[in-house]
Amino acid sequence: MACTQSIKQGPLPPGELAIEDFGSTTITVSWGPALDPAATGYSLTAVPVSGGQNAFRNVGITTTQATFTGLDPGTNYLISLSIDNVAGSSTQISQYTRPNRPGSITIVETTQTRILIRWSPAIGNFDEYVVTFASGDNQEEIITTVPRGAELSAEVDELNPDTIYTFNVYAVVSSDNIRSAPSTRDIRTDDEVLLFEKISSRELKVSWPSLSTTLDYEIFYTPPDGDQPNPVTTSAREITYGDLTPGKHYEFKLYTIDASGNRNLWDVASYVMPPLRPDITQITCRATICYLWVNSPDGIYDILVVIATPLIAGQGTGTQGTTTVIYPRDGCPYIIVTGLTPNTNYLFEVTAQSGRLALSPTDSQQQSTEIVNPGELYIEQFEPHSLTVAWIPVDADNIASYILAAYNEATGILVRSTQVLPGSTADFSWMISNVGSNTGQIIQPGELYQITLNTRNANGNDITNDVIQQYTKPLAPLELYFTQSSGNTVMLTWTPTIGNKDGYEICYGPDGNIFTVQAGTTSYQLTVADPSTQYAVSVAAYVGDGPERTRSDRTTRFLTLDDGLPGDITIVDVTTTSIEISWTEALGSTVTGYQVSIESVINGGTPTPIPVAISAAREYEFFSLQSCTEYLIKVTFLGTNPLLVRSKTQLTRPGQPFSLAALNADALTILISWTANGNADFYNVEIKDSGTSDSEYQFVDQVDGSLTQYTIQDLAPSTSYRIRLTAQCGTTESNRAVSTPRETTASTTGLPLCTIVITDKSTSSLETQWGQCQGITTYYLDIKPRPPGSGIWPKPLVAASLDSLIYTFTGLDPGRLYTVLLGTDANQPPQSTDTAYTTDSEFVIGARTVVGYGDFAEQSEDETRVVQTLVLQENQLAVTGCTTSSIILAVGASTLNDLQGYIIDINPAPSNPLQQNPVYIPDNVNNLQATFEYLSPGVLYTFSLRVARTLGSTPVLDNIVQRTSKPLLKCHLALGFMHGQCFYP
């Protein structure tokens, strides 16, 4: 019985079947006519391979073609033909019918550069959809393939504005790519509004000259990584973006803004910055294989296109003598080009490509393949389970045969029996594989094999003989995972390969660094320079070393550390009793499903894994949890090897406080009280002015979770406030949970009669308010200590109304204690006083890590923090500066009424008489500081503070101890650091 799947080409043998034509419900076959005179006709049967209704046809002896009708679309049929009245005459052929046509195409969105479509599903049997597009007479281009059951949509970008494109959607069945009739639609892109002009490799000018000059515009782009703010509002009709990423795809949105400020989306367009040129640094070649070492360009790209063109016409392989290799972006700095011709000088050209059309400049370099002499072997191809060798034939008339044999180099065992080819052969190559083996030996990955060639004449003598060694390619790691990360480091883990290997090669780009680990290692900690940069990370197994190193195919993943790791868990929602999570896809084809689990961090326990199907959405919600409890959540990616597990901790929310009320209020404070609802670590108190429509809540304080009352201070008199209270669990920004807020409204009272209070303060000012004094319209205000150069004191102030009973003292020192005084007569004692410190200054403190010295020093980025110094208390000393010979002190201002100045004593007394002891600071100076000089290095000094009054000085009010700095240590290099000791100069 014969079986064939070929389409008819020329006359057929008797009874041999061929496919003439096929559609969605028909198959037409033909056959060679029977020559047996006993034949009376033909019987044909079409049987669905996967089950279904059979079809039959019977035709006369003069007919050699038949059509089956009424078949099922997208179905594989086994068609049998037998010649009636002739025994043993049955033949078979198999053929799919075409699938049904997909449903109609719907336009989802068009822009000047992009078209997005959807379509209705096909009915019946098929495996996937193929979506293509073309414009004009251009060749049809595949956009994408969409598996059956996936979302029925496709998008194509980088199109031309105002252009009609024809979209076709096919249903496809079987590996033979049997397509249905297409569902077709012509779609036009939008008119061109946004124009793009590349200024440099990182600069792009975007303009819209066709729009009105009288409107304002807002332009927004994603992803926003350039030097322009985003969005930008402008009345100009152009903008230039700098510091963009070469090779990156950007989308721009242009809005118009009318006179009322209304925004209207006017146009959307995409642009791909061309990648930078890749640089060929070195090329090394064997007979038919060349290794191109290429520095990946800054930025990103999708593929490298390598074209090898022989410089002598007629040599080489591929279209018009050229070899083209498409290399997807990975982390390794080398490219392997195979299928070349020995003894040939090639021009190698390398171009980076992003998207469909954006190309970099091309770098090129010439290199010749190895010279191979007649009778010498060379490697043509190597795979994990096969080797192909070839040779240059010997130019002699009496060549009788070529004798080849292959051995395992390590064992010496013959793996393939001797292959004898006649001297007249036109095929000078030999494939050694596991197909048709008659020695019982298997070609294994990563093994070193020896192949011999003897060229023999008719007399049985060897004219030439040659030996060559080659490794088969090792198997590639199936999976590569990023298991954990911290800062600039990430741990790589990969699946160990089967078969022989010496180790693994890890490389990552754009740096192009290569690292190797031993064969038993399946993880590596990688440190990247910039966590915001996307890195391509590749792992390959290898055998051998030096020029003979043979590498497996590479397994590559992409990672931007700032974006998190593939498979990371995201907290979607949290309540007091539930946590909802989602997780990203973990790259790799071996994931068969997921398991999720949750357990209390404090109470522990053995959680029950909950299965989640691979076909389901990557999300899950845990219920019946305890409030204000920290949980450990895990997602296990089943089928991965090694097993990949992602984890995350999360607190449930605390309960909303049951009640919130104001118990008491005066002019400057409100006392609030609440009822707890379960556990809480803290309560957050916030407040806003309820009489102002656009006021926002301001944080007041964080109260210990054991308390249920709090007094809000420093409020404004006669003001209505909205107060908000939330319970909080957890202490860090990364792991805390806050309850639903509880709110209430309360008001402060007016100020008591003839009483002054400080209502606001800054580093250099104090704001005051006071209650009206009966029958008084002129008030006298004073402050102690008085700021220098501030005029006449006390200051008279005429109050025209109750709203004017407010005054701000300015020109004050930061962190100093002041007393404000309210009087109704300039010559009488004050009616009321209040005391407060001005706030102290804020400072930005920065630190950086430095490694190395001089020209070799490497510095980290600055880590900065804003801090505020503490307020210096009344009659308190503080050290503000210290050197090897001086100490600077600051003094907290005194509030004594008869204050004259400050006296500071030093012990031991400085030996130099130029330094006064004690030091006197008058009360009327602006800066209460004293500098002690001519001190000895490394000596401990004690400073004592007294206050000078009208009738004498006070006893010592404060002491402070400070040691002057020691001089820098010096080490004597010539003396070998003096046996490890350093000395003072």
C-alpha cells in the first residue's frame, strides 16, 4: 500500500492518488488509470482522521478524477482508492479541508501611524489565526498569529499617514499552514498632523504646522524618559525632545486648548527612534563558520541583521550568493554566522533594527573563511545530535572512493560505520546523526567526536587522509529565572541541561560582559550598573575552550530592576478581612499552573496551597483574615525547574474607629476622643479648615495605638475644623495598612479678653493674635529679646476692628526663645504675655560612597536627607564647631527681665593670652555665639555658662564638655607603616 501527500505533477502511476484541489467542504483527487484489463471501475473513501462522517465515491473505469463534497471544514481526511476487481490495488493520501472563513473585521482605532482591529471568530475546526496587511502592490506582511481562544485583536504600527491598507485574517489548521479564505477589509490611516524630524541620535523635533496659530497646545508622550517636562503646554507649533533613548518606541498625543481651558485630543502618532550603530570589534572564522564580536549600541533594539556577502561572484550561499542571519537581541557580544563557503573573502554587514522599520547605520568589516585544501575535512554544521562534515574533492582521474568514519574521542568507539562514497559522487558532505544508525551508538550533546577521511585510488592506495575533531552542540537551559533582587543585584537561576557540558556562560548587555561558572552551578548573582536600564541576560552551556569552545543556543530574558521581577506579586486591594493579589507572567514555557497560599507571619502554621489554573487570570483573593495582621503570601509556579516561588508580606487593614468626637475646645486647642475597633499600632490625626472650600487635610500627629484621646494644639481662634482619624498598623512605608477614616467637625472658641497668644511661627517670625481689651483701640506690642534695628518699642497698633487684632514679628533668629507682650499703655506693665521658640533651620545632608583613590576613585550617587536641628533651650550651651585649635559655642537665649549678657568660662584656661577667659556676650547682639581659639589639639575642655544681671551674675546654669580634634594620622610608607603603627606628625 502506498501513501503520499504530494500534489499532482505529471502523469501518475496506475492507481496512485494526487490532490488536485481542496476547499472548506470539498477535496478533488486524481489518479493514474488502471492498466489491468480486469479492472471495472474505482471505489474511493474519505475518512475523517479524528472521527466523523465518512464520504464515498464510485466511478467508472474511464474516469480518473473525483470530488468529495459536503465535508467538514478544517478536517484532516484519509482518502483511499481501490481498483475494482483488482486485488491489492489500494492507495491512500491525506488532506485537510480549508477552515471556515473568520467573521468580519471591525476597526477599533486608527491614528496617523497605527491601526487596531478586532474580528469575529471562525466556526469549526482550526488551530489559530494569521493576520496580514499590505498597501498598494506591496507584498502581504504577517502582523501576528493569534492562538484559538485568545483575544481576537491585532495592531500594526509605523504606518504611513493617509494610506489605505488591506487587512486579511485567515483561520489556519495543521502544521502545513492550511489557510481559510480571508476575511478582508481596507482601512485608511488618519491624516498627517504630527511631523517628526530626527535632529540627532537622541533628539527629535515634533511639529504640527497645519494647525491654527491662535490656539494653545498640550503635547504628551510615553514613555516619558527625555529631558522635557511631560506634558508640555505651548503656543508654538513645535517642540524638540532631547535625551531620548535610541531604538525606543514613543507615542505622542496632541491636545488643543481653547480660550476656556478645555482640552481636546486632536491627534495620536508613534515614532521609533532609530537604534545606534552596532560596532564590529573582531571577526574570527573557521571554514564555514564565523564569530562576529559586536559591541551592542547604547539604547535598545529588537534584532540584529547580519548579511555576509562573498566578494567574488558566484561564491557563498543564500539569495544571490549572500547569507542573511536575523539575531534577536540578547545579552552576548558575539554572533555566529554559519553556512559559509571555505576559501572565501566575505563582507560582513551588521545593522540594528527596532520595530518594523527603524534601522541603525550599518557597520561592516571584511574577513576570509579558512583555507581548506583538496582532501581536507571541514565542519559544515553541528547540532546536539548531529554533525555535518564536508571536504574539498581531490582533482585526480583515478579517484575510486572516499572513506569516512566517526569515533567518540573520549571512548574511541566507532559511532558510525565506515561510509564509502564513490569517487564520482557530486555530494562532498556527510551527516552523522541518529537517523539510520547501525552501530547502536547515539550521538550525544556536548561530546567530542573525531571524523576521518581517506581518499583512495583504484589501486586501493590512499592519496590523502585527514582527521578533524568537533563537539556537538550542548543542550540549552530550558528556563532562566530572576529569583530575587536587592538594589543593583539580581539572582539568576536556570534549569540544568541534560548531556555533557563544561560549564555555563552568562552574558548581559548592553554592557556585553561574559562570566562563566562550572557545570554543577545553576545560579549566578548579577550586579548591574543602572537599575533603570533594560538589560538582556543570556545563559548558554558550553564545552571546550578557546577557539574550539562550542556553545549551546542561548536562553535570554529581559529585565529592568526598577520595574520588578517577572512573576512578582502585586497587592490589588486590602480590607480588614481580605487581601486580593495579582501576579505577572513568569517567562518560560514550562509553567503548568499556579499555587497560592497565605499564612500569618506571627502565628505561623502550615498553609494549604490553593491551585489556580494556567488558563485563569493571574489573580486571587483571600478571605476570612484577621484585621491588623501581617500575612506571608506565596505564589508557586508549577512546572518550573528549579521551582519558582514568589512571596510578599502584607498587613490587613485595622478596623475603622467606632466613634470620633470633640470633648472640649478653647481658642487654640481641641480635645478629641475615639473608641477603638480592634488592634492598631498608631492613630493618625489630620485636620483642615472646614470654612475654606479648597483646603486640604494637614497631618497633625501620630498617636500611640494604646491611646483614645488627643489634644490638637496651635489652632486658630474662632475657626471651624474638619478632623480626620485613621488607625494604622505597621511602621514602615513599605509595609503599613490604614483603616477607613472616621471624621468629625469641631470649632475653637474666641480668645479671652485682653490675652495675647502666638498662633504661628517660622524660622524668622512669630504670628500673634489677642482678645479685645474693653474700651481700648490702641495696643502696645513688644518682644524680648528685641530683633536688632527694628525701631521703637513697644510698637503702637490701632485696631480698627476685631479682625485686625493680629500682628507678626519678623527679623527673628531661628531656634530662639522669644516672649511677646501685649499692653494698653506704653508706660504700664503688659496685660498679657506668651512665649515660644522660632523654628530651627532645615539642612540637606548628603553622603556618598567612595571606592578607590585619585583618578581611580569611583563614587556612588548622593544619598540626601532633609533634617531640622533641635531647638536650643533657654540658658543652654551647644557646640556648633570644632577644630584642632578652636571650639565654637552657641547660647540659648534667657528670658530674665534684668538680663545684661552671658558669661562663659573655660577650663583648663588657654595658655595663649590672646584668648579671653571668660568670654562675655552682650544681650543685644543678634548672634549668641562665642569662639574659643588658641586651644591645644586633642584636649578635653569644660565650658560653664552664667548670666549677667543688673545686680550681679547667676550661678553656673549649664556645663558642656568638648575635646578639640586630633591632627590627621600619617603613616610612614618607607618604614613599612612602622610595623603596623601610625604616628602623629
